[in-house]
Amino acid sequence: MTKRVKRKPLNEQSVSAKNKTIEKTVPVAKKGISSKVKLCIVLGILSFSIYSNTLRNGYAVDDNLFITRNSVVNMGVMGITQLLASPRMKGVETGNNDTYRPTSFIMFAVEKELFGFNPTTGHLINIILFSACVVLLFLFLDRLLEHKKTVIAFIAALLFAVHPIHTEVVANIKSRDELLCFFFAFWSLNSFITYFANGKNIRLVVGFVALFLSFLSKETSVSFIAIVPLVFFFYRTGNKRRSITITAAAVIGFAIFLGIRTIVLHGIAPGHSALAASADNQLLNVPAGASRLATAILTCGYYIKLLFIPHPLLCSYSYSTIPFVNFGNIWVLLSLTAYLSLIVFAFYRLIKFKKDLWAFGVLFYLITIALFSNIVFLPPALFAERFVFFASVGFCLLIALLIEKWLFSFSKSENAANTLSDLSRSKVLLFLVPIVIVFGSMTVSRNYDWKDDYSLYSTDVENAPQNSRMNIALGLVLDNNLENKELRPDVKSQMIEKGIGYLRSAIGITPANADAHAGLAHFYVVKKMYDSAEVHAKMAIMLNTMNVIATENLGLTYCNTKRFAEAIPLFKKAMQLNPKLDAEYRNIGICYLGMHQYDSAAINLKKALAATPENPKILYGQIAIAYNGMGQIDSAKKYEQLTRQYDPAFRLR
């Protein structure tokens, strides 16, 4: 009788070793790596291409304020030390505020040093950064899905790349802080996942440094204090010690950032700064009877609306684009219902199903949008497209999961939707291609609007005529464009009338608006309607005693109506408010000429000449008149001859 040999069951180690041997012998692994590289390249090229038309754009909105007119950025690399030790608004005319984001400003300073102020360079760097953000997002999602549903990660990253709601962040150079914040945050998540898998401390250090740089870029990544434990305690499990280590690294990084921030901002009043006030979060001053909470809930619902239907997009959603509402408003109730449903849905699935991706998508959205909900605290603006940049990751993942559920017949399989061939399926293409074409076309079109201030504001005012801030912005842009000496008189006259119309519309929406009244004062000075100019200048000063434009234009009004003694103090005050207004010396000099105080006139006119040597024609003649009035004939003749180089008909009386 043959004796049967009893085989011992394979233990876990032998099975693991056997699996590793099989993995080494299967050539498909190499194909998988190659496929992911191809997907990264596709995402990178698509992201770059869809924003490539911004390379022709100039500076827009706050770009000049934060970059070209920033005195510390103007120092180039010599200003880096000061940028590291200063609040964000240190080099900006509006003064300091209570934020600390040095990373993007250091990049601007380096760019200035290497390339000067060149918007094309700024836009190029933004596009490259965004492309990198998309690739990092894809790699993170692929790892989160444990490489089992690579195509789902790709579709989510693809939707993120083409979504039009991101145009503000990419097309506005100033929003470099948001791009850097996202880039470093997802770099850190990828590094932390690698550390979790292999235990190599270098990956932990890289993740820590990357997340710390994200904090330095913008405070938005504070939400990752919740995202990191969500990932490593619920989705990448199996090693609690490493999960705790990663979470501790994130918390320590934030604590160090918070300590540095506290030291830098020491002595600066907390709360809303000049920047926040100018951004017009109307909930800072809710009128009687309006519900702050109801309006905040409405704005949260508006984020969902724009994620599904990104039109119209606006550079500003200030008053009264989103009106004050109460809980009787149907949209408030729908928004509240939607968010309560999302919260219940996310926690139910998180508890009931292990590593549930639907729960992750919803929770990622809720955690990252909470900072800008106007419920936890009031952000600088009531609503902004840049505020949903991080949160849209959750939205894109949910849409990708819907595509998997609806379009892949084998979605229950562990390896569902994991090969490049799955992307070429007719059902997938029929669904994806129209989305990419529609959203991509909307993105490209919106990029053109960001060409410059006039293009942007004139487009957005048409879509939101009730927006006070944009009416003011467009009126002031037209005001600034009046300085173009090549303008024909009829074109200039049309611009003045349009500018007055926009500013009057703004006052109709927000009567107590100093900027609108100040802009009107200048238009009326140009039109020589001095009575109207005086009314609006005084109103602006009453509303804001620090308004430089109103102060200067009230001085011009008095000067042109020969009230010289009243004009001089106003010009001096304007220079105190803005030391860069050296040209006020000329206005003061003209006033002294009108008062026949020729010695004071000569002193101030020569100061004006030193400050603005590029405009000698008028100044030489006025200095000649001053010296002639003092009886200093030789000096008067000298400046008379200089004046004739520009105006041969000039003669002293």
C-alpha cells in the first residue's frame, strides 16, 4: 500500500515569497509603469496646453500691486531676507496685514532679478506649476487607490486639469501662492505614502519639508492637519506607528509655521486688514434683518453650483452679486439640505465600508471648503473661485467614481478600470470627450478674459452688472487709461463718459463708497466740472480720510478755481499719505505761482523736476516764470532757453 505524503500548508511568508517571485517574472509590471508614465505625460501636456494662451496675457487685478509695485520684490534677491521676516503686504502701498506667505513673493523677487518684470515669465511658471499639481494629484490618487484603479485616478486628475473654475488661480500670476500651496501639499502626501510603504526616513523628512513649505505658501493647507490622519488612519492602514509618525510630522510642521508666523506678525492687529476690507466680504457688516448664517450657507451652495456649471465666472463676487438672504430663501434650504446630506453620507459610508472612496471624496471636499464657508470664520472675500481650488479635488474624484459606476460593466472587479485600454472604450470616450471639450473650451475662453484689467472687468461687469466692486474697478481702469497721450479726443471723451457711468452705477449699489466718489472727482476735474468734482472729493474724504485720490483731486479742484491757499495743504497731505507722489511738488509750485510767492514756487518746481525729469517741457517754463517774478533775470533766461528746446514759441513777458 502506497503511503500518502501529507503536504504542509504554505505559511504567509512562503506565500509572500512566492508572490514576489511571480511578480519578478511577470513582464506586465514593466508595462504598468510605462502606462503610468504615459498618463502623467498626457496630463502634463494637456494642462500646459489648455493654459498656454495665458502666455500672451499681461498683469491683471492685483498682479501689479503684489509684484511690480511691491517695494521689497523690487529689491530682487536682496529682498529675500526681508520677505522671510515680514508680513505679506510689507512692500505694498496699502501697508501690513495679518497674513504671512513668503514663498510666492520670494519667487517673484527671484524672477525680477533674473528676467525683470515680465508677465510672460510669470504666466509660464504658473502653467508649469499647475501642470505639476495635476500630475502630483494623479499620483496621489493612484496610490490612495492602491494602484488598483489607475484610470479612475487619471479621470479625476483630467477633470481637475480642464475645469474652468481653476482659471483664476492659473491665469492670475498673483495666485502663485495657491499653486505652490497645492503643489507642496500633494508632494508631501506622495512622500508620506512612500514612507508608509517602505519605512525610509528620508521620505518622511521630504514629506515634512514639503508640507511646511505648503504652510509657508498659503494658510489653505492647514486643512491637511485633518486630511493627513484621514488618509493614514482610514485609507492607508496596517501600520499604526507610521500613521502616528506621519500625523505627528504634519502637526509639528504646522506648529513650527504657526510659531514663526506669530513672531513675524507680532504687534499687528489680528482680524481683517486693509486687504480684507478691500476684498468686500459683505458679511463683515451685515445689515439689520439679514442673516449672516443663511448667506454663508448660500455661498456654500454656490460652490457646488459652479463645480457643476462653471458659468458665469467672475473675478469678484462682492456685493451685491451674492445678495443677503434669510432662511426663507429656497436656495438656502437646498444648500443646507445638500451639505447635511453630504455629511451624513460621508460618515455613514466611512463607518460602514472599509476604505470607502465615496466617503473620502466627500470628506476631502468638506474639510478643505470649510475654511472658506464663512461659518468657521470670515475669509477676506465672501466667495472666490480660488477658494475651491483644493476642494475641487474631492468633486473630481466623486465624478470619476460615478463614471466608473456607470460606464464600467465590471466595476465590482478588484482590477476594474486599471488599464489604458479601458480609456479607449467607446462608452468612456462618449462620456469623457464631450466634458473635456466643453470644459477645456470654457477654460481657454476664460483665459482670454484675463488678458488685462480692462478685458477682465468689462467682461465680468456684463455678467454681474450689480457688482459694485467691479463697476468701480472698471471705472478706475478707464480713468488710468486717460493717461495714454495717443488717445484721440473723441475716444478720450467716450472713456470719460463710460467711466462716470460705471462709477455712478457703483454708487447706486453702495452709496458710501469712497473709491467710487474719488474716481468720479477725478473724471470731473478732467471735464473741468469743478463743482461736481468738489462734491465727490469731499464725500470720499468724509468716508475715508486716508483716500489719496480724493485728497489730490480736491487739491486740483481748488487749484484750478484759484483757491490756492486751500489747495496747498491738500497736496502736502497727499504726499504724506503716499510718499511716491513726488509730482505733487509741481502742483504746489503752481499754487505758489498763482499766489505770486515766486521763491516758494521755484523751490517746489525744482523738486518736481528732480522727481520727474522726464517731463521738463512744462516745468522749465514754470521755473522760468518763477525766477522772472523774483527778478532773477539770468536764471529766468536760462530756463527760458531750455523751454524753447521743447516749445520754440515760449517767451517770458
